[in-house]
Amino acid sequence: MDDSDIAVEARSLTKSYGTVRGIADVTLTIANGEVMALVGANGAGKTTLMRTLLDLIRPSSGSVRVFGHVTTTESVQVRRLCSYLPGDFVVPARLTGYQAIRRYSFTRTDMSLESVDALASRLDVDLSRRVGELSKGNRQKVGLVLAFAPKARLIVLDEPTSGLDPILQRTFNVLVAEAVGSGSTVLLSSHVMSEVQQIADRVMLLRNGSVALVDDVSALLRRSRRRAQVRPGQQSDVAGLAEGLSQISTVTDVQAGDGAISFAHAGSIDPVVKFLASYEIESLDLSHADLDDAFFFGRPVGDGQGDEKAKP
């Protein structure tokens, strides 16, 4: 990848708080126009990584470049290229939405009132009201206006849909797609795997401050473990089907009952279909690939390592 194609480049990034490491030896490259999602349990290091990438906190070691600018020596230039919605978006209750946006717009000077009003309308939030009068969801909408209105080259979003109803979550997905279509790069964190699945190109799983996995969402879905149920035409075949399915390397958790066999499988369904071809089958029901099931000990399921699902 040429340097001109890189939005964010972090090398061996570590941030320690005394004897506790917030992040440890994180290396990350985000391409221009990419949507990268950070996932992991609370305390895994997602927020620390985001804030370090933006030079809001200084790393203990390692380096970061944002669009070629070294963050520790060119932080002003970096912040002019970025917008940021923190996970703990809190502003003084006395401020109106408009006042909050002006105060917390980083060093952005190119954010027009027209773009602010247009976003507020789409998100259905009244920016003339004091923040203290707004619900949690509406305060989050103020933060989203602040993040998207500047049309920044890099948009960093920490748990951006927290407090939003399902309809506004769909609007958020559209805003991300529009931003990328206009040339922005997006880095977000989320606990909502369905959200990540819909909008992200790649995902990084952090565990205890370290990188456990980086992969394309599409690749993870191809390898994810899915549930299936097969019902034979002859009830006498149930035992034989269950035994045969148990011998297929990509199949696990085979359970027989009520005249059918349920099981989990990873990767291609072809080996299962070939095995079933020698039986009379009444029905075969397959679930859709789901990113919730795509992590297995911090790896995609089906890689043969571990039996415990990693919870982002």
C-alpha cells in the first residue's frame, strides 16, 4: 500500500498507566476510505487506542501518523483533519446544542451552519435546546452532528449509537456510508456486532490491550459458525445422519431430537451437502452468517483452535 493510500498508521503503540498497560504493542494501518471497527470487552483498550491515535493522550512508546502527519509533533494539523465523538460525550448542561458544537468542534473552522442544521434535521434533534434538557439519545445525536458535520477526512467514533433507537441506528449507517462516499475514513468502536457487520470493512479485536485479531468482515463471515437443522425423510436415518455429521471436520455440536438433527458448521456447507446426498432428506434449514459467532478464542471459528467463543 502506497503512503498516499494510508489514512492512519500506528507502529508498536503502547500506553501505560503506571504498571497497567492500556494498550500494548498495537500496530495498525487504516486505508483511505476504509471503515475500521474496534471490538472488545470493556477495558480492552478501544478508547485508549482511539485517543492515542488522535494525540489526545500521548503514547508511552510507538508512533502514529495520520495522513502522513506525526501526531506527537503535528497534533494541530492532525486535529484539523479529524472529527471525534467520545464514548463519554458530556457537555455542560447550560449550553445549547449549537453552543456545544461550536465549543467542541476540535480545531475545525470549515463546519457550516447549513451542514449542522441539515444533520440535526435528519437526526431529529433540536439544537436550540439546552443540553441538560435533552434525553441521553438526543445528547448522543448532538455528538453525531459534531462528528459528521465537518466532513472530516478521518471520523473517529467511540460507541456512536449508544442510546439511539433502531430507526436512528439505520440513519447512522447511512451517514457512515455517505461520509465514506465523500472521501472520509471512519474508525469506530462498538459492542453491537450487527452494526459492525453492516458498515465495517475490517474489524480489530482487542483483548487486554493487545491485538487478538484483525480481519476483513467478509472473511470472518465466510468462516463463521452457523446453525443448521436437517430432517430426514425416514426417521430410521436419524442416528446414522447424526453419526455421519459428527465425522465432518467443519461440523460441531450435533444434537438429535424430534426427528431432526441440529448442528453447527463453519465455512462451506458443501461437505455437509455431499454427505446428505446419499440420504432422503425432507428439509435442510441454514442460518445466515452472523458476526456474533465469528470469534473463537479471538480467532475466526473453524480454525481448529479452542472451544470457547470470544466475546467482543
